[in-house]
Amino acid sequence: MPLNKYYEYLVLFICLLLAQAMHSRAFFIGYLGSLITIVILDKRIYTSYYAKSILVISFIAVLCIITTFIKSKSSEGRILIYKISAQILKHNFWHGIGKGNFGNEYLNYQYNYFKSGHYSRSEFLLADNTKHAFNDYLQYWIENGFVGLIVMISLSILIYFSIKKVMNKESNELQWTRLCCGQVIALSITALFTHVFNHPIFQTIFLISLFTIFAELLTSIPNKWKVISYILISICIYFTNYSQYILNFKNYNRLREADLLYKTGFVSESLTKYSLLYNSLKEDNIFLESYSNALASTLKYEKEQQILVKIIKLDNASIYHLNLAKSYQNTGNFRYAEEEFTKAIYIVPNRFIPRRELLNFYLLTNNKKKALITAKTIISMPIKVKSRIVNRIINDAQKNYCNLILK
């Protein structure tokens, strides 16, 4: 077989090697599955049913080995994410939670899951500020409900039969189109195990590949028009993903100036700039975080609280609940402070700093009973990553526990 007539296999094999070099299990599985699929579908290559069965069984065996024995902790982390995601889907099967809302809703469910106390030690250590379902199809279904499921199934059927029709052609002049088929298959399989389709580069590859496949089936388009279409697709994708930064280019330059002023000690000047930028960048949590830090450093806690509440609506991460709790504590709003400390802890329960802050809060408010419970929890907590800070927090908790017992 002349190599130049089968270069699509070479390119896909190179992608497979790159995935291996980058230690990406998801992409390795995706490109391995893609190579096997196009070999089976390619009418230029004769494969018996026996050979096809061997290829499929081999792929399943490799999949089982990779997910079970390679980065097994990562696999366990995925299982926790799927477990909590399944609860979200159960409660929102028909109507979904809305596009772009998965990250915040997931952390709400993770908070409830760990607060209930019914979890394993492994799950405790693996929890994180997760923003993706690590399965693009599951996440799309959760966000868009039953309608989203129907859309996915319909598109999957259309894409499958389109790829099959292209691969049924025995012409040796379709290497580029077959390569595009391979890329669509690879990314589609990869999306089962990680978040692929929220990255502009993979969106571009996927949509350009789909366009090439459909163009081959529907009509004969001159190459120059294909290239123009590829450019337009790329521009549209990148503009869609980065329009906030493109349209607010000057404002982001001003934000960098404000950040520099804050870091160099000109806090009042930075606050003036932050307040002027608020209306333009109020949907950007990075800007809001900088603004809230500047407000906290000037003791403007009530305004800081307003900004932090806004941040949490955009990004429900544990750190923002912790910052809000400390802000409430500074204004004497102890009931809300305790609630936010609790949220910060149970959203990602394996972190020591939120528990230290809660212990200090109970010591400040003279709540001996809860301080003892919190100190005892810190002392007995399993450690995810050993560090000097963690050791110091544990030692301080032991001292506080002993002092509280002796009182």
C-alpha cells in the first residue's frame, strides 16, 4: 500500500503518540478508538468480521486497563463526579439547569453530598472545585434537559451515517476527508472522558472536520472556498469564545493598570479605577475578585460582601465562600459568617484552611463546644497533600483542643 494514499492513518497515529507523550488518557483512548473505527469502516482495507471483532475486543481491553491501572486515583475522581452529576440529572432530567450553569450547580450538590456525611475516605480526598462533568455529553444533557438529549442523539446519528458514507467510498483522493472523519471520531470518544468541546482549538478542529465531511457528501466545493470556510469557522469560534476580551480590550488594559496600582500599594487609586470598570466587567469573576480584595484591604466590608455575592453567582468556588465568611465576621454578622464557613468547608471538605478559619471563628465567639468539635476534626482529618501549612494548622488545632479541654 503506497504510504501517500494512507497518510490519514499516519497523522492519526502521530496524534496518538502525542497523547501518550502528554500523558492524556482521554485523548489516547480517543485516537486509538478513532484508528480502529476508520480501519473497520474503510472500504479500501479488507477486514473480516473476525478481525473486526478482535480490534473491538482489543480496544475494550485497553480501555479497561487504562482506566483501572493507569492514574487510578483520577478514575476514582471521575466516578465521584459522575455520581454527583447523576443526582443533578435525576432532579433536572426534563428541563435541565440552563446553559453554563453546571459548575455552580455541581458544587451546590457536592456541598449537600459531603454535608450529609455519607461518603468514603477516598471521595473525601478526591473532592475539588469541579467545574466540568468530564463527559461533555452528560454535561450538555444536564444543562439542556431532555431536548438536549434528543439533539445529541439526532446529531450523533447524522454524523455516524455521514462518516460511514464517506468511508464507504473507495477513492484514494479522499485522504483529507477521511482524516477529518478520524478527528471527529477521536474528539467524540475523548469527550466521553474529559471536557473537550469547551476548548476553542478542539471546537475548531471538530467543526472544520464536520464541514469537510458534509461538503464532500452534499456538493463539490472548490478547495479555495473550503479554505475560506475554514478561516470563517475559526474566526467565528474564537470571537464567540473571546468576545468579552475583544470588545473590552481597553477596559482590560485599565484593569491591568488597576491591578498594578493595588500591588504597588496605591490602593485608593486602584479602587477608583475598579469602580469605574465595574459596569463593563461585572460579569468577569477575575475582575470582581481583584475589586473585592481591594475593598477588603480598605475595610469596606459591606461593599466587599456585595461583590463577593456577585462572584459566587458566577463561580461557586470554596474560596469565595471563605472570603465572604471572613467579611461577615469582620462586620459582626456571625450567623451568616458561620453559614459561609460551613459552605466553604463542605464544598471541598479536604481543605484545612477553611476549617482553621472556622475554628478561629468559634474561638472568637467563645463557642467552646463547636470549637472542640472543629479542632478534633482537624486533628483527625486525612491529609491529601502534606505541607508545612497543613502541619502548622494541625499543631495549632491540637494546642487549642488541649487549652479548651483544660478550661
